[in-house]
Amino acid sequence: MTNAKVLLPCEVDIDKCIALKSTFDGARLDLDKLPRLKESCVQIQGDVCAHVSFEQDANGLRIVKGTCEADLLLTCQRCGENYVEHVLSKFRFTPDYERAKECNLEQKYDFIELNNEGKIDLYEILEDGLILEIPTVPKHDEDDEACARHGSSWQYGALDAEATTSPFAALASLKGSLEKGKNSD
Ligand SMILES: [Zn+2]
């Protein structure tokens, strides 16, 4: 482990990156520029890291591909305790949608738009990818002994009582009141 990781740039010029055969190998993302990921978990643990490479394939499609991973502190919906979930997102994007369609390759890639300066926003696509990997119902592994209610039956009432004392209480109670609102219709 090294703590001298390269910081991944937010915006990159895909043509330049392809020409220079740029790769970012284990680059760190600036956590302050991942507000939506921060909101989607209790806390981001350690670094969010990405491997990103750029290439032009035989059909002339410009491609950005790689992986991005993070350890996220989530609240287990079974026992109400926080736990760390490792999320890994694999991505393969191209800005050349029309060309991909002509080659019948549009299913193979996700499409990204270039901004006004002809650049791509790496953080936006990586952040989206990680958020999509967060489980809809976060919970400890089935056989994780850390799960406080492991083996015992679980009740919503007990979960609510614990939620009010956890650091996630504000969000949990907000979610609770939204759900109550929904049910009262
Ligand atoms: Zn649990």
C-alpha cells in the first residue's frame, strides 16, 4: 500500500488521452467531488480508487474503460448496525454513439456525452457507477456473526428504536416519515 496515489482528474480530453495512451492505474478520487456517493452511504471509508484506460478500437470507437471501487459504511437493514460494503463498478463508455450503432455495437458500451469543451467528466460516470452498485437493501452477509440480530427474529419496532440512536438517525427518521406519509394515502 502506498499513500502517494495519483489524484484522478475530473475532466479529461479523450482524444488526447487516446493519443498519449494514458492510463490511470489505481488513481484516487477527490472525495469532496463525490457528493452524491457521500449522501448514499453513512461514510466513505478510505480512498475511492479507479483504474481508467483509453483506447480507440478497430471500428474507430473512442473508449474509456476500467473499474472503480470503494469501501462504504452502510446501515444493515437487518440489525441496524453499520457495516462496510465493498463496491466495485466496471465501466466501458464511448462518446461515439452513432458510430457504435452503425457497427451494431451500441449494446456493448454505455454512452457518454462530451461537455462544451469536448471533454468527459470522469467523476460523474464513476460516481454513477458506484451508486448503482450499492445494494437496495444493505445488510450483513447471511452468515456474518457481527449481525447483532443473527439467528433471532427481527422486528421493525426494534430497528426504529436503534435507528434513533445511530449516526444515520436523521436520514432514517426522514425516510420513516416519508414512508408513513405514503401509507396514509
Ligand atoms: Zn446486520
